[in-house]
Amino acid sequence: MINALKILKHQGKQFIRDVTNITLQPPFRGRPIISGEKVDENKLVSLCPTEAISANPVKIDLGKCTFCGECAFQFPNKISFTTDYKISANDRNNLIVIEGEDKPIELNYALIRKEISSFFHGSLKLRQVSAAGDNSAELELNAAGNVNYDMGRFGIEFVASPRHADGIVITGPISENMAEPLQICYDAVPDPKIIILCGVDAISGGIFADSPAVSRKFLEKYKIDLYVPGNPPHPLTFINGILELIRERR
Ligand code: SF4
């Protein structure tokens, strides 16, 4: 018993007490800031591997950004990455960071369906669908439930069967051969249900966006409740996005 207490004291508390308010350290890249510095915008736009950058004014679409950091390496006075991990959004347009703006990315509460907070604010069970994912976002989703991030304390958990789930979390760009299994899984989830796109591949296709092997028609049929950017997304980005989505509102 004494030995067990000694070990407990030595290890301390391993979970993050307040997942909504911690400071991450570089090299983590979160929300970018684009300064007003004059640069060769054509060169800046063309270096991005996923066409996430557009010009005049310079914008970065976090739904397309792989967070490779190349733009910040080559244009350090123009683009820098903060460690702000709260970058999930429920409005696709809110994922676009514009030159000269330095403001947090927030959910648009007017777009959140009423049944989401009334049904899910204390408990949200999710089925994860890796639709041609590369296992990176999947690993981070797994980490979201580990002893450090412990999203289970908020009632957020992954379940094995879509019939036990309140929604699906899609990772990967959705390949043609995963389109039907994804549809079958979604259909098996009882109403009301939510859809979360996790990672750049799921949100925009990422570097696979133009591949003929990708089939994203599923996404045209349904409202997306949450976009979680990153490549892969940080567990805190995922957890904070969901907490905001399901927060009880009166
Ligand atoms: S960090 Fe994002 S915006 Fe910058 S070059 Fe990489 S993918 Fe493009």
C-alpha cells in the first residue's frame, strides 16, 4: 500500500486538468497569422502543395492546409504559425484566415442544430470511419481518449458499432472503394446524428483532392457539423471543437 502511494505521488496527475486552456509549444503549428508585408504573392501561392494559399489579399484555407510550414519557412515575415489549437469550425468559411487578421476561430452557434446540444451535451458516442486515411488522424483520435487528454471524462467516446453511435467522424479523403461502406455506416447511425470531418484529407481531399481514386459525393448530401483542421489534427483541436459543438445552450 505504501509503495503504491509512493508510485502515485511520484507519477503525479497525468491528465490535463483543463483541456480548454493549456499552452502548446512549437514546433506545433496552429492558427497562422498573415502580416501586411509586401511579398511576391505569385511565388507564395505557387509554393503551397495543396493550393491552400490565395492572393490579393493573401488568405490561407485551413481546410486545405497540411501545416507543412513551407510558406512560413520561405516567407517568415509574411506568415507565422501560432500555437493556437482551437481551430475547429462548423462554418467552412471560418477556416479561411485572412491577411491582417489575428482573431480566434470560433464556431457559428447559429448553425448548430438545436438537437445537438439538447441530446449530446452530456454524452456523445462516435463511430470513426477511416475512408482511405493514412492512420495519422486516426492515431491522434486514439490519443484523444488516452490518459493525458481523457476526452471520456466529458462523455465523448468512440464506439465499435454505428448502431450505438450518435454520429460519425470521417478521416481520409474518401476513396471510391470506401464511398459505399461510409454510406452504409452513416445509414446505420440512428437519428439525430452528426458528421465530423477530421483532418485536411477529410475536409478538402488534401494532397489527394484531384485523384481519380477519390469520390466525395457523400459530402454533398449532408450538412457537416464540425470541421477539424490539421494534418493530422491535434487531439486538443478535436476535443475543444466537440466541446463547443455540444455545449449546452439555453
Ligand atoms: S503550411 Fe499550409 S499554407 Fe503553408 S505551404 Fe504548407 S500547406 Fe500551404
